[in-house]
Amino acid sequence: MNPILELRNVSKGFGTTSVLRDVNLSVSEGEFVAIVGFSGSGKTTLMNILAGLETPDSGAALFRGASIEGPGPERGLVFQSYSLMPWLTVEGNVALAVNAVHKRRTRAQRAELVRRYIDMVGLSHAVDRRPAELSGGMRQRVSVARALAMQPEVVLLDEPLSALDALTRANLQDEIEAISQIEKKTVVLITNDVDEAILLADRIIPLNPGPDATLAEAFEVHLPRPRDRTAMNADPAFKSLRAKVTQYLMGVGITAASAQTRSLPGITAIHHLAPKAVREAGASAADDTRYLQFSDVHKIYPTPKGPLTVVEGFDLTLAKGEFVSIIGHSGCGKSTALTMAAGLNGISRGGIILDGRHVEGANPERAVVFQSPSLFPWLTARENVAIGVDKVYPKASRQERQDVVEYYLERVGLGDAMHKPAAELSNGMRQRVGIARAFALSPKLLLLDEPFGMLDSLTRWELQEVLMEVWSRTRVTAICVTHDVDEAVLLSDRVVMMTNGPRARIGKIMDVALPRPRTRRALLEHPDYYAYRAEVLQFLEDYEHGHAKKKSAA
């Protein structure tokens, strides 16, 4: 059978940078192919060539054996960004594409196409809404409906779900999988999510990082359809394939942190100095087994319709040096609990005690790493970290403070980039600065609010390894809010699972008895890893539709 879509020895560069080199790809009619790779590896350039938005410098891009000379209705493209007309309704945005492509059809036929695909993506209740009235997931559904309504022979998906929260992403993955089987479309998906690729594709092809990026040998996916992510978790074939793809990508993409020989100076942060009365009594400020305590914590917001309880009766105790993750669906109060612990959000009822003292207001003893690290763009990486260090080590010498800053920047792999302005750093590098800044404060409590949520999956893996390496040296008490099940299991001593909001509570707490130090590669080979993963996945599935299908006890 002749392929419907081909790349033959395609090379493409921009300026003096060679992005793709001698890329060969053959996609059969009705096949679902997923191309996975790191950010900056050339995935979008490859997709743009298939879509006809870019022309190869050499080689050929072919559709049914004919050269691709530009965009065409036979190839429907869904971008990462929604690209909707803000003044048009859902119906109007889909109709715009249908009317442009299907001019020879009658008005009634075109209207029927619009209705059919809006209904297929579950937006029949929102046909009259404009993009500003839709969630991110709903806007991406419109993009999918628009592409499908053009009735292309090939659907090109360029990381269409990467900007969405985990639950919305999972729901749309299920819809794309179902639609691809109903419509029997040929699909090429660009993604950085290995689980997404396995759930959807017939073949997974890694794109080796550039410059001169090339496609690697394909992994065949022989899992029966329809595919259920919870059921797959127990399938030996899924586990084996997942391990092979993950380890291949880690092998070609994750590099070790910079060599580091610097030692930390023997200085103590101001918040680790015990009060004079405690020192004279020769006692510690708190019991290390009850180092951090949330006691019946509530968060209540006033609204025009009356008080809204977001978090209710949050009770949790952490030992000193423990690492706990909080996981749950969007809107379950994860970040609210964390920002109350940081002192950035007032506690409506109950209390939080850290090292024997009530948490009141922000304090560098509680360092926070947000999803976006909020660096000063005109300062270098080193200067951004130094701002906090200068405040918490007031009695240290200038050289000692400099050693602290540079020690942690080297630890996170920025030894060669510490003098670059933040504006010149990639998203992953900026988040490394945020991690270094937090650890450099020598905090009593490290709070991580979805710190890798804005990064592609493969960069996230790398930074998780960095975080674990640095944390293993400091053993700082830590709480990480995440929606990533693998991240929670990898990082944590315990995983705290939240019920859905409002009135969100702790629904279940899972102890993670995996050996430390941990690496992703080692976890994939551990016999208990998938059991832990299954327990969290099952809890999230129970609460997926806004209520528990069955009660879970803490």
C-alpha cells in the first residue's frame, strides 16, 4: 500500500542552525502516528513541513505521492494555541472553516457538518458562546471540531493538549482516541507525553534532539482498543513499552548536571537560629515528628451568594525532613492549602504550626517555587538567587554568600549559565533558577506549587531528577502540589489525595515505601511502582466527574 504522507530525506535549517537532517517518514492511510521529543528538538518544524507551512531546504514532503506545495484542506491542523476568532461563537468559528472548504455544498449540508462535529466534541450546549466564555479545554475542543469539520484526509495535531490541566487533557485524549476510530482518520500527533502517545498511537517515533534532529526507530503499540488508562496500568505490555520509550528518551535527551566541586560554607540562615530562651533551656523548639501541623484548616471566601468553603477540615502532620505531595483535580484546593502554609493566603479557621510557631505572613523560612519562577528579567541567574541569600545570611561574609548562591546554581546544572540574564534563559532554565533560589534560602519548609507544570514532559523529568538530587543533600521538609501521578510517586514519602472542591478535604493518604535515592529509571523497574501508581489513578478516577464513585477514607 502506498503511504498517504511521506518525508524523504528532508532537511531544514534557519540561518546557520540545522534543525532537521535527512528525516524520513512514511504514514499509511488510517494510521495514528505519534512523534515524541524534547522541546526545541524540531517537532513543530517537522509538523509545519507536513502542513505545508514550511518548505524543506532539501528532500521532499509528499501527500499521496505529490509534492506538498502549501497548506491544503486535505490536511487539517490543530495547534497548541487555539487560534479562534474571539468575536465569533463556537458555531461561527467552526462554520468559518466549513464554509471556506465546502463551498459546493448546500447551506443545509454545511450547517449539518457544523452541528455534527460540535456535538462530537461535546459542545452542543455551548454553540452560542464566544471563546472568552469558554475554558481552555473547551476552546481546544472547538479547534478539534473545526479541523474535523473540514473533513481532511489527514489530521495533524501539534501538541494540542499540552497547555491544559491533567483532567481536561485526559478527557480530550479519550475523545481524540474515540474520534480517530469512528472517523478512521490518518493522524499524526506531535507530543512530549509518553503516556499520551501510548494511549492514542499505533506507532511511536522519537525525534532525537537537534541540531540535525533525526527520527529514531519506531516503537509499535500493540495494545487493544479502546484503551483505558487505568486498566492499561496493570497491563505488562503497557509497562514494558512505557519503560522502553521512557528509557530511550532519557538516554538521548537528559544530560547530567554540571560538574560541581564547590562546598557550602558553614553558615546558618537567620531563621534556623533558635530563640535565646530556647537555647538557654537547652530544648528544641518542636518535636521533629510533628514538625509541621495543619489543624482543622479551613479556607472560606466571601461571595455575593454567601460564604464559599474551598478547603474544609484539612488535617495533616509532617515529620521533619519528610517530602509530601498533594494531588487532586483542578479546583480541589491543593494550591490553597499550600499558599496558606506559605503565609500568602489567610487561614479562615484552624491553624498551621511550623517548628513550634504559628504560621503568620510570608517568611523566607518558607520558600516557595511556583509554576512560573517570577525572576527579574534584567538580572542574571546569579543575581536573582543572591537577592534572597543576602537577606537570610546577614552575618555571613560576601564571599560566603556568593559560595551559597553558586553552589546551588551548579547543583541545578547552571554552572555555565549563572551570569546570563533571566530574559535569555529557556523556561526550563528559569525554573532551575527558581529551585536554586529556594534551596539557597536554607528554608525550614520548601513549598512547590506545580513547579514543572508549564514545562514539557521530558524537561520535567530532567528537573525532577535535579530536585531529587538536591533535596537528598538537604532533606528539607517539603510539600509539592502536583497533578502528575508519576511525579507524586517519584518525589514523595506520602501522597495526600484531595477530594473535589468546593469543601475539599483529604480523601486518602498513601505511604510510598520506595527506596531512596530515587531515579525515574530505577522506579520503572521497581515491582511496587505500578501498584502505587494504580492506587492514585483509581482515586482520581473515582472523583473525576465531580463526586466520588465510592468513598475513600483517609
